[in-house]
Amino acid sequence: DGDGATNAQEFAAGSNPTLNTSWPDSDADGVNDAWEISTFGNLTTATITDKDGDGLLDAYEVAYFGNITAQNGSGDPDADGFTNTAEFAVGSNPQLAASTPIANGRRLLVADAIATTSFNSALNWQGAVAPAPGEIFFVNIQSLRTPADATAQTFAGDRLVLFYGGNLLVKGTGALTFPNNLVLDGGRFHNATDANAAVTVEGAITVRSASEVFAQNGGFVLNAVLSGSGALNLTGGNMVTFAGANTYRGRINLGNTAGMTLAGTGSLTFAPGAIASVNAITGTNPAVLNGTFVIDTSAASTATGASWTLVATTGAKTYGATFNVSGYTSDGAAPGARKWTSGIYQFDEATHTLSVVGSPLSALQSWRAANFGDSANSGNGADSADPDNDGRSNLLEYATGTLPNSADSGSVVAVARSGGVLTLTFNTIGDASLSYVVEASSDLSAWSAAQTYTGLTAAGSITYTDNVPLSGATRRFLRLKVTAP
């Protein structure tokens, strides 16, 4: 069968001599004896957890390289100056230059035993140093435990890093604060509270590499501000709530039964085109969205029809009344059916997709969409229409900053007599495409342009002073006319 073992050897081992996946394995490490002898000259270098004998656990290699043969201990694929062996020793990410072993960092040497904690003590830290300012602490074993009570806890070190294999086991129900940074760099943040309660987290969290938030005995309320772009895998049965003004732009996978909530105070950033595959909310469980999406399109395609699914979980997706897309204008439809538009980009709540819809809307079109649910110059939204019956056309309302659906008895222009001539004062908006034309007449029949103002980029007020003196029986009238492209 070509597996390197003779029939006699296969007979002695009881393996199948006609099947190349059945071979002698006298040390029971899952590796072919013949391959071990030919490769290493012995049966001890390769083990059941390191089948290629390169000093890197197979699980670590699969997690970061996809298989156990792509790299060995001497490689440095992220060119950060640390070999794979050095990165494996602490659990840092060998594929990410920003993730490296920490010089002078304090390592958790042994796991905290039940009913003990190193979170705020020197118990198991390297050098027997308790967390304090000026020190960085890291965990690559299971587990660092928090105190098992209801007291709020603050991590006093400059940084706490959870590397691959590291686990922060939350036992207490009091709020946890990381005023400087909790760095998730391949590790796990684990709710194992004895009271099965949700844990509130304050401060700052950086997600550097793909990491896990395990909502096992209770959920998490993340008031902490999240940053970074590593993937977050939510697991367990409880809800994870994102409530901070986050700049985080990684993929969130909803592997936890209860899914996630984006609170009204929370935000998530999406960057289509800036990351190999757009960061999105994925998985199979529900997402309740009450907060803000921030969409960075600086690296996104501008081709009409291009699209990106931002909420891709197959679980239920609910958009609350307070949900919004920063810098985008809603069409005013009901939650779950709204379309949010900014320039050529549109996010559709019904399809959960950001797409390029064509030419960007002008400021006037966006105003129509916000006030009438449609950007077209027609129906109640037509420039010449006056849906609130206050005697002002929509275009005049737009140009002077008044509301088209709320009748106003006041005047948008003021005409006065000053020093023997007329003046006309009116408000303007910042839209350089508009032309504000002051027209004059002596009989209210024949009108001519007296002054035109164009290219206005900021809101303000203009007073036009006429150049025709009022004397004797002279009649003089002024009015404002607005035109748009």
C-alpha cells in the first residue's frame, strides 16, 4: 500500500497492509512509525499534538496557517522579527506584525485555582508583581480568574493581553473596568459567573486577532470602547450588547444562541474594500440593531451595482426606531424598511446591504428625500409645489431654510425703506448650485433682475440695497426669485 511499512511490520502491528491510511503506530501518537523514523530518526520527536514535530502545536498551526505543514518553528511569515517558535511560546499571532511577544511583560505562570485570583494580586504573575501602572500583563493559559463577588473591579496594569490559549474567567458580577486596555489577541473572554448574571465591561478593548467572547453563564454589556479589526466569535447561550462609541471594524460572528444587541448608544464601523472581505455581522443567531452604523467608503468601489452585505447572520434581524447610519439620510420608511443614502451609496435595512446606486444625490434631492420620502422633482416634492399651503414653493422653502410641510405665516423676505431707497433682506443656505435673484419692477408686471447671488457655500443673510431713488410719484417693487439647476 506504499505507506513505508513492510507487510511483516503491518502484520506485527495489526494494521491493514493494503490501506495506506492504516500503518504501524507503536507510540500511539497518531503518526506513521515509518515516516517518523525516516524524518526524525526516532519515534519521540513527533507527538499526538505536534504530528510534524516542529515544536508548534498542531492546533496553533491550523488556527494561524490553515494546516500543520505550511510553516515550521523557524519561520517568520509576518516579518516582525520573531520566529514562529517565539510567537507560539507566548501565543501571539505569527501572521500579524502588530502581535508580538511582549518585552518585559508579566506572564501568568500557572492558572488561578478555584476561589483564587491574580486579577488584582501578585499571586501567579511572573516576578510575583501585582497589576500596577507601568506594567503589561499577558495570559496564554487557562485561566486568569476575577474575584468571585459583586464588587466592581478595575485592572490596574497598563494593559492585559489575552493571547492564543489565554482565558479571562469572569467569576464576579461587579463591573469590570480596563481603563487602559484589554487586548484580545487570540484569547477568550469568558463569563463564568456563579450567579449566571450579565457582566458590564467599561474602559477600552482592542481586538487585535480573532478572539472569542464566551457568554456561557451570562451575557456581556460592553460599554467599553472597542477598537481593532480582529474577528470576534461570540459563543455560549447569552446576549452580548455593544453599547460603546466603537471604532471597531472587525467581523462579528454570532455563534451564541441569544445573538447580539447594538444599543442606542453603540456604534459599529464597516469598511467595504478596506479589508479583504468586508467586515460584517455573520453567524446564525439574532441581531437587534438600535445604534449607529459608521460606514467608511474611502476604499470602496464606486461602480454602480457594487454591493456588500453588512448584516449577514441568518438569524432574525431587527432594526429599532433609533437605528441610524452616520452621515446618511433616511427615506422616512418604517424601521426595517428604511433606505439610508449618502452620495452614491445606499444602505437598505430590508436587504441588510450597502450598494452603489448611481450618481450621488444633490443637496436639493437629499432634502426632498428627507421631507417627502422621494428625491424626485414631482408630486408634493416638486419645486413648484406648496404642500403646506403657506404661499411658498418648495424651492423657496429649501433655499431660505424653512419647513415645506409646516405652514409658517411669517415672511421669508423683509422689504424696508432706507435713505430714500428700498432694501430687501432674506436668508440663504449653503448650496452653491442655487441662484438668488432680486428682481425689480415699477408696475408689478414687467420684472427685471436687479442683483444675482450665486455660489453661496454657507448659510447666512443677505440685504440688497436698491439703486433707484424713491421720489415723487415713483413706484418701485422688489421680490426674491430662486432658481436651481
